[in-house]
Amino acid sequence: MFWKNEADARELGCVREASRKRKLRKLIMASSPQYLNGVIVLAGGTGERLGGRSKPNLLIAGDRLISWTLSFLPPVPTVVVAPEEVEVPEKVFLTMEEPPGSGPAAGIVAGWHRLAASFVFSPSDIIGVCPVDAPLSGFALRQLARQLQETNEEAVEKEKILLGQVGEVTQYVLGAFTVRALMEMARANPLNRSVRGVLGEIGFTTREISPDYAHDVDTPADIPPVTELLRISR
């Protein structure tokens, strides 16, 4: 096959790469063994850098951001930590940290308490934690939960938390948490404390994840690239 110009060849290459990634992500969703026992989605931020707009209700690529994020999660018990005006599907729980605005660490614990109120978990079960504004984070949770489970099957000293890492940046609200770790967080009085500070006391490890999985929407400039990621992931 011959190309009229190099740009056409590059464009086809991009299309094929996007198609390859889309097929790979669908394969991951369809065939991955289930290592997660639940998911906590943090969606209570103020969205100041988005002009005060509600992140979960932000329309992007034709749907709400929270709908995109939930669509890529595995079918496990899920709780969204967000104000009561945020609509969630019927089978998804909604809760909020008390008092509201007391930080994401308190939000994680509030999400855990809501799950624990409806389901029985063992200390070694794995709960995923992700931010609502990283819509592809469900793929990272699958990866991290599998790696945490496999590590703990072989290790004498069990890991409690496995966080995503992109380059040198640790994703403190994107990771796989054992129930034991969440119970320790609850005892650590997380109100108005940083996630980094609380997890530093408990202990955690990190694993590299795809930057796509952690790509979030913090400012209006983030909307076009995330829209493109969603387009090729459908």
C-alpha cells in the first residue's frame, strides 16, 4: 500500500493504535479475574479549578463524568462519596464524610463504613479507591488489586495498600486497599488529615500504572484530552 503523504500514514497509525487500546481495555474488562471485593469512588471535591462546577456532574463526551467512571468499574459493591444531590445508579450507594468537607481521607473511611454496613468482608479482602475525575481508573484498580492479591499470596509479610504510581507521582487516592488497612484508617482519626499523612502511618507500596488510567479532570484544559481518551475507550 502506498500513501500520498506521510501525514496520512501517521493518521492511520494513530487510528490503529486507538483501536488496539480499545480492544485491549474491553478484553481486560471481560476476562480479568475478580480480585476486587468493593470500590469507593471519591466525588466530594469542590471543583474550584473548574469554576466551581460539580465534578461528578460535569458533562464530558456526552455523559456525566461520574457515569463514565462507574461504567469502567467491575460489578462489585460500590459506594460514591459525594453530596446527596449527586445522582447515582440504583445499585450504587451514596454517602458523605461527616462533617462534609473534612477531606478525602475521611471520605475513604466514610465509604468503607457504608460498604461495611451492608456487606461482610474479611480483613484480607481488597477494596478499590479511585477519584471520580479519573474516568479510566477502573482499569488501574483491576491491575493493582491483582498485584496486591498475588503479592500477599506469596509473602509472609502482607502488604496492606498498593497505590498507583505514574512516573515519580504517587496516586494517593487511586489504589487497592485491604480491609485491614481501611479499619486502621478508621482508627487513625482521619478528619481534616491528608491521605498521604494517614497512609504514611499505615504503610503502603506503589506500582507503575498507565498515565491514561490516572488522567483526571482538574481544569478546563484537561477536558479535551480526557474526552479523547473516553472516545477511544468506548
